[in-house]
Amino acid sequence: MRLSFANGEHADFIMDGSAVSLGNADGNTLVLHDRDVAAWHARVTVDPRGIVLEVLDPSARTHVNARPVREKALLRCGDVLCLGKVVVNLKADSDDLIETDLPPEAPATPPPAQPARVILRGVSGSHFGKTIAVNPRLVIGRDPACGLVIDDARIAARHVAIENVGDAIYLRDIAAPNGSSVNGVQIDSAIVYPGDQLAFERSHFIIEAPGLPLRGEDRAAADQLNIGPADVERSADAAAESPQAQGAIWWLIGAAALIALGLVLLIHRGI
């Protein structure tokens, strides 16, 4: 992950897994000479939970995607971290990691009958907490006819479209004046994946698509992680046919017969 400073307060910084402290005082990993930044403002750490932001000075103004943070927050690529007036974008290590070579747009088809596999979940802006189905093409823009309407003067009437074609998800530019952002990288069109964060001005969304491959994961690997009902049934049949399983069944039958015989003898003796 890369910390990129929107107004050039510091050069881009690649996180290597260690903790990074940010503040106005000498001794911080990244020293930010700005009066709105506290001496020891915040710490960003990569741990098993993910990327963790820890606010070191509760009185300092700290926001993630325009929402205030007082103690801790989980971060991901694409988030916008504000320390006072210093804006830090969390980006992929390199802009080249975002694939921008899309196939031609396919002819329009009616939505499938089954539920959509791909949804957007709002993480900031007016759609915070809401989910929007792609199913299989979603047009985003300011026009009320769009599937996802973002009421922002900087958003075009028909801004972008998101398409789900097979196992692929495409973000396709229509008329976005300033492009869009994928994991903090400014682009026009791109191939996107579950877990990616998309930003259209101040509105941020996470792509959720259970069963589709994650960024850097191939289709075969994703399939191995999904065990269907048929696999469970085959496993159960195989276990039932094994010699150990058959032996266990006969042992249970024998035990039941002995218990029944004992009950008959007790009744016969009048006990």
C-alpha cells in the first residue's frame, strides 16, 4: 500500500508492513510540517486484521472518507485519510497494478432472473450503508434515469457503467469529466475485482461479489475455495462405502442386539 499526499506535503510512501507514525514532531516516520497536524497525530499499522489507523492525539482532527475517527479505524486501498488539512490517499503500490485494457462493450442484454452476483456497498457519501445491485450492468450518474444516482455537480449525467460479464467486472467510462478512482488510483476505465474501492468524487463504494476471484487470484484458485452441495454428498457417500464405516455400522447393530437380549432376560426373571 502507498500513502500519497494530495497536496505534496510529503513524497509518496510505500508501506512495507511496519508501523508508520505521522505527525508534526521530529521522530515520526513521516514528518508533516503543518499547523493542523498534531505533534504525534496518528499511526498506521499492517496487522492480521488488515490496515489499522490509530489516532494518537484524540484532540487532533482525523477523518476517513469524511467521517471523524477518534480512536481506531480499519483502512483499505482507496480510502482518503485527513489529518487536519493534510489529505492522504491510500493507493495501490503502483498505478500500473490497475488494468485499464477492457474488451469492447457487449450488446445490451436483459437482466438475468437470478439475483445479481455483484453489488456495490456504499462506504461514504449519501449512499453510505446502502447496497446497489449491478445485475448485469449498472449506469452511475447524476441523471435520475441512472441505476445509481449521485447528486453531485461534478458527476456527469451518465458518468460511468459497471458491467458483470462472466467472471469479470468492468468499470467503463461514459462521460466522467475527471475519471474515477480504483483503490485510490485515478483512471477512466478499468478491470475491477471484489474488495476494490471505487470513488466517484466524494462517494465511495466497495465491490462485493462472493465466488468471483479477488485481485491477484486466478479462477482455478477461487473454485477450489468453493465446495458445492454435490461435493458434500460425494464425500458422505464415500465415507459410507468405506470399510471403516461399514464396520462401525455392524458394531452398532451388535450392541443393540445385546441390549435387547438383556432386557428380555430381566423381564423373564420378573425384575
